[in-house]
Amino acid sequence: MKLAGRRVEAVLSEEGQTALRLAGLDVPETALPVFFVEDTDELGMWVRLKREDGTHWLLVRWEFVLSVDFLPPERQRIGVGSRGGGS
Amino acid sequence: MGVEISVRGGGPISATEWDAIEAMPKEELPPLTSGQQQVARKMGIQEADYARTVLASKRGAEKSLEKAERFARFLKDCVRERMGGATLSRVALDTLQGKFEVEAQVDCRVLRFRVGEKLVDELFENGSELAEGRLNRVLDLAFRTRA
């Protein structure tokens, strides 16, 4: 499953949530953190963060990720030469 | 006969595209459906934030569809060149698996084969001759070993 370039909601372990708080993120108790995934590797997801001084990349390590949820749209169909035709 | 082109799994967007979506004022975001509003509430995500996710997902799907369409246009001639009368009938991009599923009509039968999305990206993004050669090999093998 390729997550790079997608916006995902992640359920993190307690340690993962603590790590995010230590990194200065506002992690509410009752909401899932939402990330734009820049890339993934064997260590985890590299996510994009907007901070006061610009864009940062943060590594969310796989060991702290309990689940990842993302929304792919419904299957889309067209025919060559007939763009705009619905499914 | 036309070619059916489809995309399963939407697709990624670039960081630059995400920046543009993130910077959009709330009023310009697409309204959520009632189902999407429910999901946003359940997940504790602000509606505007969820709308940005929905928009990113839609843009990603559009990009993938464009990629599949471009590949279909490229393949159409490749298929015809391999065998007179052969026609491309379907190109389905599965972005979750990273594969194109291709169907062509050959001698009243359906020829099915798969092509890796990475190979197509190599060809279109880098103009790689190696990728073109490998794609031709995939096509040759598909035609040579058809049932």
C-alpha cells in the first residue's frame, strides 16, 4: 500500500502521542491526528508539518502507529476521447 | 471502439499541491456530504480539515486518471503495431497495488496483462529508454504467450 502523497488519519500508541506532544504538536485526546505523508520508509511515515518558521518533516515511526485510515475516492471511469463521461 | 479507463484507489498528490489545498480559505472548500460530516465528527476532525482531505483525495484521483489516459493513448498504437486488428479495450490503474491492468481484443479473444505503475512513471517522467524497452518486452511476452 502506497501512502506517500496521501492525507491520512492515524491512530497512535500512547508513546506515539507523547512523542508528537514533545515535538510540539497539539494532539487532542478525542481526535485522530491527520497528516500529509511525504514519504514512507522502513522507519515510518515522514509527514509534513507547518510550523511558525516554515515546513518541517517529522518521522512517525511504525512502532507507534496502530492504524492508518485514508479515503480513496470511488473508482473513476472514462473512455479515451470522451473525458467527462461519468462512471 | 473506445477504451475504458479506470482508476481504483485514487492517487497521491505532490507536496506543492497539498500546500495549495492547505492554504485555501474555508469558503472555497467543497461542502461535505452528510456521510462525510458524520465521519469527520466520529474521528474528531474539524469539518474544514476533513474537506481538505476530501479535496486532496479528489485531486489525486484526477491525476491518476490523467496518467491512465495518457498511458492508454500510448498503448493503443503499441497494441495495433504488434498485431493488425488488435485493439486496446481497457486500462485500469490500481494505485493501491501500483499496477495497470490492461485488456486488448485479439482475434476475438481477450488478452490480459499487467504493467507496473513504476515502469510507466519511469517512461513518462524520465523518458527512460530502458523503461520503454522493458515495456515493449512486457507487450511482446503478453502477445507471444497469449492463450
